[in-house]
Amino acid sequence: MAKIHVLDEHIANQIAAGEVVERPASVVKELVENAIDAGSTKVEVVIEEGGLQSIRVSDNGSGIEPDDCEAAFYRHATSKIQHGRDLFNITSLGFRGEALASIAAVSKVTLTTSSNDDGLGRKLIIEGGKLITNEDTAASRGTSFIVRELFYNTPARLKYMKTIQTELGHISDYIYRIALSHPNIGIILRHNENTLLQTIGNGDLLQVVAAIYGTQAAKAMIPIQAEDLDFSMQGFVSLPEWTRSNRNGISTIVNGRYIRSNGLNHALLRAYHTLLPINRYPLVILSLTMHPSIVDVNVHPAKLEVRFSKESELYPFVEQAIHAVLRQEVLIPQPVKHPIGNNTSSFIQEQFRFTKDQPTPNDGLSSQSNSQRNWNDNIPPVRENREQNYRVRDELGYRPTDSKQTPFNPEIYARPEGGSSEIPPFPELTLIGQHHGTYLIAQNEDGLYLIDQHAAHERINYEFYYEQFGRPDDASQELLLPITIEFTPSESEKLKQKLNWFEQVGVYIEHFGGQTFRVRSLPYWFPKGEEQEIIEEMAEWVLSERMIDLAKLREKSSVLCSCKASIKANQRLTELESDTLIERLAACKQPYTCPHGRPIVISFSTYDLEKLFKRVM
């Protein structure tokens, strides 16, 4: 007797549902994508108890023809592709024809739809994959799906559903991504009669960002737009001062489809090189457009993963475009946040005026010299119409983009031909003093500036060492007394195989027997007294990396040297040392963050100070 037989269609649908319908968010995703493919301009999602009790998705799209309503629930039934070649030219969000059959197999579904404006529609009720009702009904143009008691006939799946808040979180996250992907569609999300999101659908992406992440986040966004022969990109990236603790704020969209791509994530994070603190991530909404033939979306039933045929060109394109936008900005954070919108009704009680007296000579920052110095020396008068001049961003966060900052790595971030060579000038500052031996206080016509002296010196040293590590052979010198370093037996065996990497940065190490290694020579510009500690940390990094890249080793070595060689907090500086530090910082290619991504300078505009002291009413 034959043992192999074809499964019943109902059982096959339940099995397929395991791939397509993982949780309530999967149902919402499939139904909302169908609504968008139908040309809807408004989509409403109403869920109860995290979607486990009820999910309703309504739209005002083209609707489903009466003759197609029942067929829509067949497996692999779709109107979006006809031939095999269509798989290489997919422009719709859905195309597999599995979603409705899978959803209907594990829930109770009610479909109400109308494809015209005569008020007549069709209603279907399907429970557990079985058709219960198929009849005419009154309905406005569009489609409404109601999914009740999800997984009611698969108790094992229902048992492993998470809490209501967890499932709601997954649904909300997906709806946020859809709203960001399609700002021209009005989207409403309600849970237990509470409205969680409502977008207007007027095409303004920044308004959607404000609705999801808040108005302060919208103020911190920089618009981005770039194009080449194969790709075009638009969206928003956040200033480095606005970060999140995880990557959830990164939304990458390809041809209107939200996707997850580690390659794209790494590319945009490389664009923020040394601009972000450790374990902090930017808020990014990138919408990429490309020909459907160079992106494969038929990778997984969830359609969240894609493959690019030109990823070697795509990733540098994204990285360079974001870096180009960031280098146009003067990245000095302002602690005082202004509300979105222009409020021109403020009354300025009294304006500051700075005198222009002759400077008093000083050779230090002692308390005696401080008392004799006129801190208003050589400061131009405050600009008129201060309220407008100190408004760093205009409505909803747009910032000026009329200049470019020199890129840090010229090989990667080469300027396009004909591009401007100007960079946003670092503010011309006049030193006031030093706070707690840690922060320099300076001023100019725009306001007050605080400079982290360690971070500033670290940036200066970082750019110096990065350049020096690019040509280490000219600087390496023999040590009169070699440095000996010991490692564990397992580390020693690994290190023997990787000694050649140290030679690439001018450090010559040889095995000295057993677990001991000897540093024979190193660059003369290594920080004095810190050589052994730096080389030990370099060795730890080399041992921890599976694949070593020369650029990464050069970067790591530069960071280690710059940190060790920099002045520390609680270290008093003379006036000459402070002025020199500010001048050298202003000459840096990227003077706004240290190599670890921490801000170097923060500013308080004169308008901010007047607000704090209630001089602006």
C-alpha cells in the first residue's frame, strides 16, 4: 500500500500559515500591503488585545471584484504577477498569493469589499479555511478585513504568543515603518479604542517623523537626496547629537518596501564615522529607488529580506551620500531646544551690547589675570534681529546646506568634480577661561561656547596619528631597550601568525621564546611612556578580530594613541595653551566630535541665554 500521499488542502494551508503568519503583526503586514497595492489613500488598522482577539484593516482602494472574492483565498492566487518573468520586475508589495489563504486557515475572517461607487459590495465569511458565507451586501468603495480569534484552531501556536504589549509593539513598529515608507497615505492605528498613530497622508515625511518620534526628533533631522545612474535616494538622517540606544530608529525602504539589510545599516553607520558615541545609533529614514530587476524580493515569505545585484555599488553610494550631507553641517549641539515653528511674537526686553576696548595683555588664566582682563575684547557687536539669527533650524528642522566640510578619508569620500571645496568655518572664538580644569569657556558674537579640552585634544591627535600611521616606515626606529610583553599560551600561538600586521603600522615585534614577545622598534611619535600599554591593547584587538583589515588596524591604533597622548580632565592650562588648543581644533577636518563620537563643543546662543534669564518674554 502506498505510504506517500498528497496532503489535504486545509492541512497544507495550516502548514503554510506557519511561514507567513507568525504573529498578529504578520496579519497586519499582509493586509496593509494589499491595501497599499490596491491604490488606497487612507488605511485604518484597528486591533483589540494586541491583535489576538480582533484585527480590522479598512481601506478606500480599488476593492475586489465580486467574481474574485472567493478565488482570492485560494493558495497562490494573485493578480500581481502572471508569468515567471514577472518575478524579475516586481513593483507591488505583495505577489506570492499565500497571505489570505494562510490567514483564513488559522482564524475567522470577514471580508467586505466593493469595486465601484454604487454602494453594492460583497461579503465573505471564512472560518478555519472553510467558506461560511458569500453574499451581496451594502458597502462603500474599498475593502475591509476583520480577522478574529487568530490561531483559535492551532492551540500550540496560540500558547507561545507573547504578552499583549509585546504583540502590540510588533504591530506598532510595522505600522510606523509603513507610514514612513508611504507618507502620501493617511494611516490610522487604534488599539482598544486608543489612537496610537494618525498621519495626514499629505506626502510630508517630516510630519510623519514628528508624529512617530516626536517634534524634537524632527528638528534634529537633515534632509538627504542623491542620485546616480542606478539608484536614487531621499529621506532624512539625524544630527549626531540625536541618537538612540539601538538600531530600531533606522528604516531602510527600497521601492516603497521596508526591508532589513545589514549591509545598508553598516554603510550608513560608516558615514557617521567618529560622529556617534559608542553603542549609540542615529535616527535614519532612507528611501531608495532602483529598477526592480536589480533587487530580488523573493527571498523569504515575509519579504523583509532582499538581495541586490549591485550591492558593491549601492553601499558606497549610500555611505558617500550621507557623509556628504553630514559634512555640510556645523555639528555643535545646543542644549537649549526650541519648539518647532517660528514664533515671531516674542518681546526682547533688553539686548546685550559688547564693547570693543583695547585688549589687556595676559600670560595665564590665574585668578589675578582674570580679574584684570576685559572679556569683551575684540568681540564684534551682536547681530540685529537676534531672534531670527539664532534660530539654528527653521520650521520642522530644515538646516542650511550651502557648504561642504572636507571629508576625513579622501580615498572614500572624494568630492565630485565641480563640487565646492569650502567647508563650514569653525566659529572664531575668544577665550574667557577654564571651568574645573576640564572645559574651556569661549565666546563670540553668536553666544557662549563650552569646549571639552580632552575631547578637543583627542580629535587633534587622532587626525595627526591617522596620517602618521599611513606612512609608518619613515618613522620607525630601533629601541635601545626593547619592550617585552607576555601573553597566555593560546594567545601566543595566535599572535605568532599575526605579527606581520603590526609591521603595517610601523611596530616590529618578534617572538622571544615561550609566551614572551619583544618589541624591537616602533614609530618615534608614539606617546612617550605609553608605548607598552598601547601595544598591549593593539595586540588584544588583533587577537579578538577574526578578519583583520589594515584600515581598521590603522583606525584602532590612531584612537589608542590619541587617547593616551591627550590632556586629561582637571588639568589646568595657561591662556596660551588654551588659545593654541582652540586654534588647532579649528584646523581639524572634523572638529565637532572626538574619535569616540562624543561632542567637543556645545553652544548657548545669546538668544538662548536671554531666554534663560527671562530677558525675552
